Amino acid sequence: MFEELLQAPALASWLGLLAGLLAVYLLYSSWTFQDKQKNPPGPRPLPLLGNLHQLDLQWLDKSLFELSKRYGPVFTVYLGLKKVVVLAGCKTVRQALINHAEEFGDRETSPLFHDFSKGHGITFSNGDGWKEMRRFTLTTLRDFGMGKRLSEEKISEECHYLIEEFEKHKGKAFDNTTIISYAASNIISAIMFGKRFDFNDAVLPDMVKNDQETIRLSGSASIMIYDAFPMLGPWLKNWRDIMKNMENNKRHISQLINTLKETFNPDICRCFVDAFCTRKLSLEESDAQGVHYHDDNLVYSVMNLFAAGTDTTSNTLRWSLLLMAKYPQIQDRVQEELSRVVGDRQITMEDRRNLPYIDAVIHETQRFANIVPTSVTRSTSRDVTFQGYFIEKGTTVLPLLTSVLYDESEWETPNTFNPFHFLDKEGKFFRRDAFLPFSAGRRACLGEGLARMELFLFFTHLLQRFRFTPTPGMSEDQLDLTPVVGFTLSPLPHQLCARTDL
């Protein structure tokens, strides 16, 4: 009789539903039990939803920052069924990422991160493959002059192309997004492919557009929901668009790599791709490291570096010009210092030590713009007790960079654009512990040295040549500093005048 009842479709459905609810209840109870026993505190989650109903997914960093004021610098939230430990405040983030670099050094293998690189490349991989690719990439970037004279020459050359593009507008208002992105991408392209692209090249605009859209969509609410419930992916337009963009850029980069392979000469190293192929050739199949030098690691490493090398640098530079137009009195001081110290001659990296105010303005732009507010999530590589809380191996960890760059205990006026955050009483530049726009520890930005050089040279070359103002009829107060929220924060679409007649 009981078996017959179970075969009844309606009753079977109800029993299935009851079983599901029981499973959710047991899971919810286990959450509560674990929170009381060993986990960091946090808001009480709901079954299935976790804490999604308590978070503003459009402004996730701000929501988490507010929660940190209630629950402390180490707390737990649930994004659906996914447990996330949030680290907030300068002291806590530095302690975790620097003093416990090994424990907090893995990358979270979220559904979206897996989609990006399938476990290959540099940014979204772990284990021995990641270690080898990171070592190789750092060595190769240094060999190609990252932070040295060779890179300086390439950037200075690109500055002249960028200035020419600005001059074409003859002081009239224009949107500088595209050409700044192309200039930044050309620096990383010179290292990756041994060439720069003309601004009218057919490939460059497509790759930059794809990356920009992917980075914007990656911070959308629907993609956060996808990470919590990956089965929804095919039904989400944003996810489908991201996959299309990734495939397009993979195709472009594979073609560029194949073209370089056709003329590869192990005795002449032209670029990162050549260095990878040479390394692969030099390692015997029996070498333990040789297994990591395969085409997937090459393609995805180049994709990772191209996207990262374009987006954050170009966005920071766009913020810097917008802030100069917004605060003309700060622009006055920048140009006065440039005129007094450099004059009309070519600017070099050697000049930075004699331009403390400009150095402070660039650093403050990075702090204020807060380009990567939630950092790239990490995962604990082993069980760890941190600040008295037990965090299990494999737990997703979110170092909240907003809480570092806007930490009220570290910055005198955190919500104000204030270059004096980086100047002492004598007007000399000094760096602060709470300045972590490149993150820290094992997963800190590989290209920090290159990015710092690009920002200084692009910014000073442009300010040496142009005065940046709002469009005619618009006041400085009308310039909007509200960001476009994606995985990174970029300025709203806007136009500025680059004038030489003032």
C-alpha cells in the first residue's frame, strides 16, 4: 500500500518538496550552529537566499562596508548558498594578505572565474600551474623592462600618439574613453605581442570593447546571482554576453599568437609569446614544470594580462583628467609644479622625485577612484584561525578594498579628493600603509610597477600640454563623480575639453 502511494505523482511531488524543505532546514540549522561555534559573526541568512535580500547588489562594496560597522572587521555573509568571509579595514586586510599571505593566497574558483579561464592562466588559477605561470610572467615582464627604461621609452612614445589624438579635437569637447583605452592597451600589447596597434586597427577596438563590457557586466546583480546559482547562467543575458565577448577575444588572441608562432625564432625574443614558446622548447617533457607550458596557459595568460593591463590603467587616467576638470585649483598646482620643475622638455621618470605634488595627486586619484572596490575574491588554502575566528579551508574571502581606501581611522578626509593625504608638513611625498589599490600579498597586481609608470607618464605628458575643462556652458560643480558600477568603477560617460589656449 505504501509503495502504491509513493507511485502516485501528486503525493510523490509533495514528498519531494517536503524532503527539499527538510534539507534546507538542516542546512540552515548547520549555518546557525557553525556561526555560534567557530565562524565570524554576520547577519542571519535565509534558506537558499542567504543574505542576498540584505545587500544592495549594485553597490555591494558599500553594503558590505556598512555591515562591517555592525559586525566588525571579520564577518560572514551568504550569497545564496555560498559562504563569504569579508575582511574590512586597513589593519585587518593587511594582516590577512601580508602576515597570512599563504593562508589567504588562493583564488576563489567561482563559476564566473572558471568561465573566464577554465583554471588556466594567471588571474583565476591555483596550485602549481598558477605558481609557475606567475613566476614566469614576473620574470618575463622584468626582462621586457617593466618599471625600467625600456618600458619608459615605449610609454613616452605612446604619449605622443595620445597627444596627437587629443589635438585633433582642437579644444572642443570630446569623450576620451576610447583613445585612452587604446593607449593603455598598446603598452601591454607591446609586451605581449611585440607591437602596438594603430588606433584605427580593426582588432584593437573589438578586443578593448569586449573586455570593457565583460568587466562592466561582471559586477552586475545578475552575474552575482549566477555565481550563487550557476544553473541559471544560460537564461541570463549578461552571462551570455560575457561568454560571447570571451570567445571573441580568445579568437583574436589565438590568431595573434599563431601569427607570431609562424615566425618564431628561439634565438630572438620579441615578446611575451616568444618567451613562453622558448621556455616551452627548453623544458624536456620529463621536467615537472614543462607540463604547464601548453597553449591554454599561453592564451589565457595573455587574455588575463591584456584585460588587466588595459582596464584599470585607462580608468584611473580617465578619473584623473575628470578630477582635474572638477577641481581647477588642483590642476593649477599640478601645472605650476610641472612648469617650474620640467618646463617644456621631455618628462622622464627621474622627474617624479622632484614632483611631489603631482605624485600625491596620482596616488590620491587611485585612492579616491577606488577602481577595484571588492578586490578579486580569494579562498583560504588551509584551515586558519584569524583574529580569534576559525575559517575553514576553501572558504571564499573578500578583502574589501573600499574599507581600506576609505578607512576613517587612516585618512583625514576619506570622502574628499585631497592630495594632501600623501604630503607631509614640508610638502614632501610619503606613501601610506592604507594605500592598497593594487591589493597585497601573493595575489597583488603583477603589473603594479608598469601601471605606476604609465599613470605618471601619461598624466604628466597630458597636463604639460593641455588644460582640461568642462564642456562650454557647464560648471565644474556639474561634473558628476558618480561611477559606473561594474567589477571595476569607471567614470560616467562624459566629455571634456583639452585646451591649449589658456
